[in-house]
Amino acid sequence: MAAYSGRGVHGQTVRLLGERVLSGRFGEGETIDLAELSEELDLSLTALREAIKVLAAKGLVGSRQRKGTFVRPRGDWNLLDPDVVRWRIAAGAGDVFFGELAELRDALEPAAARLAARRREDADVVELRAAVAEMGATADGPAEEVVRADLRWHRALLTATHNELFTRTDVFFAAGLSERDRLVHGGVHKDPVPSHGAVTEAVAAGDPAAAEAAMRSLLDQAREDLLRVTEDDAPDDDLERQQ
């Protein structure tokens, strides 16, 4: 589920239309007047149709005879798609999204850590430790490197459960964690290596209770880091209302 890599005018058009859908500017069930949009954006109908194809692949829009291009019901949207995640945040729903992501992680990751401690193999421990080392090595590097190292660790933990359904839940985390990591990396945050290392070593020791406890502590830190960044980004008047 790779992010759309279109660049230039085409990529900008896809992003613009995607954000309009996610923000509600194009409402569910609404017909999109391509001729009117073509005039507004000074783009050819061919260019717009190519952008619409990308949105259709993500479940955001559909097309029917007589009805034309329309916004599909929200239940059809691929909310786990990396671009849809970004557009949702850009549309102002970041607080809701990150809150939902935290709830999902609370439900799944402590259980994954417990299972991993019971079932891990030597190769799993090697990969977890390598991911922690990569996190330390990239801590001061570009955001993309930080994101890659963090995702590597989370995937390694899920793999260590040796439960195929748990392993596939990385699709729930990948897009959201990527955006969260980019946001947190741009602000003041705690060193993630100790918390991830604690889970890793509890898994390596085969201690399910310790692994679960360490993961819950990691999730607490993740919430604190995100709250710190979002509070720093809040307008002064919003901060005054919170005090």
C-alpha cells in the first residue's frame, strides 16, 4: 500500500482533490462537475480524469452513467492508504486520527509484545535489536530515516508473534505511524531507543508480563511526545483556553 508518487501538476491535482473530499468540501454522494472544476483549476478534462482515476483506486470517488463522477460513501474510503491518511490530517482531522491510532495501538501492541515474548525465535531477536540500533543511528537524521527505523521495529515485533493475522496488522500502523513520527520528529521528544529497547529485551528474555508492561510504557511515552508537539503547535489563544 505504497503512497502515490505522482509529481508536478498531476500530483498536485490529485492531492487537491483528495483533500477536498477528506475535508467535506466535496460531500458524500455529491456529483463533481468536472467541466466546472476544469475551468476553476485551469486544467484540461483529460488531466482531471487522470487525477480522478487515482482517487477512484483509493475508494474516494466513483463514476456512473448519467450520474457522472461522485464522492463515494465514507465506508468505501481506504482510510489506511498513506495518501488518504495525509489528506485527512491536512483537512484538519489530525487530532481525531491520532486519537484513533492510539486506541488501536493500545488494543493490539501490548498483546503483540506478550505473544512475541512467548514465541520469539533467535532471528526475531536479532531483527528487533538491529531495528533498535538503526533507531539510535538515525535519531538525528532526516525524518524519512527515523520513520523507516521505527516501522522496521514495529514490523519485527509483529513478526515475532508468529501469528499471521497479527503480522498483517502492520497495514493498520504503517501509514499512521509514519505521519506521527514525522510530526514528533520535528519537535521536542524523548529518545525512543530506551523504550523500544526495553520491549526488545523483555521479548528476548521470554518474559511476557515484562514485555507487555514495557510496551504499555512505550505507548505512554508516545502519547506524551505527540501531546507535547501538538501543544507547541497550538495557537496562543488555544493554549490560554486550556489553562
